Amino acid sequence: MDIHGKFTEWAIEKGVKINGIRPHRFEGRGLGIIAEKDLKVGETLLSVPLSALRTAYTVPKSLTRVLPKTGTVHSLLATDLLLDKSSARAPWHAVLPSTLDFKTSMPLLWHPTLQALLPTAAAKLLANQQRKLKLDWAAVSSAFPDIKYDDYIYRWLIINTRTFYFLSPLPAHQKLHPSNRDDCMAQSPFADYFNHTSSTSACSASFSPAGYTISTPVNIKKGEEIYISYGNHSNDFLLAEYGFILGEEGGGNQWDEVPLDPYILPLFSAKQQERLEERGFLGKYVLDRNDVCYRTQVALRILVLPARKWEHFADGMEDGVKEQGAVNKVLKKVLREFELEAKEKIEELEGLKDEAEMEYQRDMLRRRWSQIEGLIQTALDRIQT
């Protein structure tokens, strides 16, 4: 029996109920969940009891007493995972991603040359990760000076990529809930095998005082891969936080989007920025698969309308049809500038030395910038027609 079979037996012993599914290695894509039989709409595929979860409340008190009370749940779970040398969860530990998996997929561990070529949104998320990791490591290394950084960051990434949103339902824990939503997390055995999709066919993961339940909203044929949704995330988010992007097969990522702030904000004078901020329309401009956002439409009009007419549009008193042509002219320049950057990034990636350990990362970044090119071109085509 392989490690996944042993882990499945271990999970069942812990009260996990598994219905017609099993872990499976998909060629070229890694591990996921496959249907062992035909499954019907509404069937429960997996139930994970509260007692099987790994949470802040399952961490030994000997550990929580040593670490700062102001520390993150993320760091607490990572440290617990690192220091846990018992055999109790050994079958679970055996099926977790390897260090090499993370070095290949997670931008946090990439060479700085590649990190510098990340799209804006992914780069911003990476910077936030680096800040969080630095603070967490400072607290943990102070309490446990013998811990090695590489060992810690590996567990930190496991918690980052393989946890579910969690708030303890137990009355005794109500006042202890983390104030930071990002720290509401738990490891859920077997559930962490599921891969992500943005499709409406994604299985629903729900939580109750009994634990986690995953059920299917559609009929599933034997042999099909089964997915859940990690949330309505862009590919830049998925890349930075999970180490993958959704391809165009199956309709692509329905929630994909890219920020336009770096190309739009420089267009405004200080006075215009002040007026936009007063009205709540400064920044957070995005292009998604359908169009630029309403915030973008409002902001660009400040460049082509008299002050009073712009205020009327911002207040919803004007439909903005008359000046749409002038707005589109500015938008085309913005998108062309963005398109030029995407092409330059792809050229830079193709010009990097052909090092084997960077091949996967380079390919992923090329694909991501090509997707961004596609979003831009689709938007330009809409404007043209």
C-alpha cells in the first residue's frame, strides 16, 4: 500500500467519512481527487469531524506558552507542524507537498530575477508574504533558536497553501477568535487533496459545529477529477498564494483580473487625485474578463469632462454615453501601455539563461503574462467594435 492508501486508512480511523472518491496523481498536474464511482447531485463526498482538524486549539500548551500571544495562528500551526515528531500524524505528514514542490511553484522561494518579473498584483502579494514571514520568523526563532529557517519556511508554506477557513464553533472559544480573517485557519485531513476550479461545478465546502462537509452540485462520472473552489481569486492571487494558475481549458479562470493603477494613476494631477479620493474613486482600477470596472470609467471621465459634469456622472445623474468615445481613447492608450509591458516581460523571460531549475517558473510566468496580454487584447477589441 502506498502512502496515500495508508493516509486514507488513517483518516478513516480519525472519523473522516469518504464516499466514492480517492486521491489520484494526474499526469502533468500532480495530485487531486478522482471519482471512484458515479456520483449524484447533492451527494456528500467527504465529512471531516471537528476532532480530526489541526487548529490553534489543538496545539500543545507547552508550545503556546512559549510563543508570543501576539503571534499569528499561521505561525503557531507552522511551528507545531515543525516540532511534532510523534507518530500520531505521521501518515498525514507523509502526503504533504515536498520542499522541492514549493521551490518549484511558490514565488516566495523563487530567484529574485524571477520575482522581479511577477505581474503587479502577484508582486504586491509576495511583498506582503515576505513581511508576514519576517515577523513570524523573528518571533519563532527567538523562542526556538535551534530551529532552521529552511525547515520553518517549508512548514509555513504548508499552512499557507493547505488550510481552510475556520472559526471554532465551541462556546469556550468564541472570545478567542482571531481578529485577522487571514488567521482563521485549520488543517483538514484529506480535504486538502482537492484542487481548485472557478467553475460552477466546484463542490461546495461547508462548515458546521460537526466539522467540514464537501458535497457535489452536479452529477460526476466515474474517473472524473473533482474540484472545490478556493475562492473568487485572480490568477495572480493563485500564483502568489498557492503556486499555480488556471489555464484556458474549461473556460479559464472566471474570476481573473488585473490592476490598472500603475497606468492610470500617473494620468491625474494632484488636484484630480484629491477630488477622486474625496469621492472614493482613487485607485483600485481593474480589468477583468468582461470589461474595465465602473471605478475606472468614473476615474477616466475626470480627464475628459468639466468638473460639474464629472460630479454628475460620479453621482449617477449622467449616463456618460456622450463622452464614452473620449474615455475609450484614453483607455486605449492605457491598455496599449500595459500591453507593451506584458510583451517586454515575455521577452525578458525568453532571454533568461536556460537553467533547468528555473524552467518551470519561467514557463508559468510566460503563460501568466500571455494571459494578461489576452485580457488586454479582448478589451481593446471591445473598444474597437
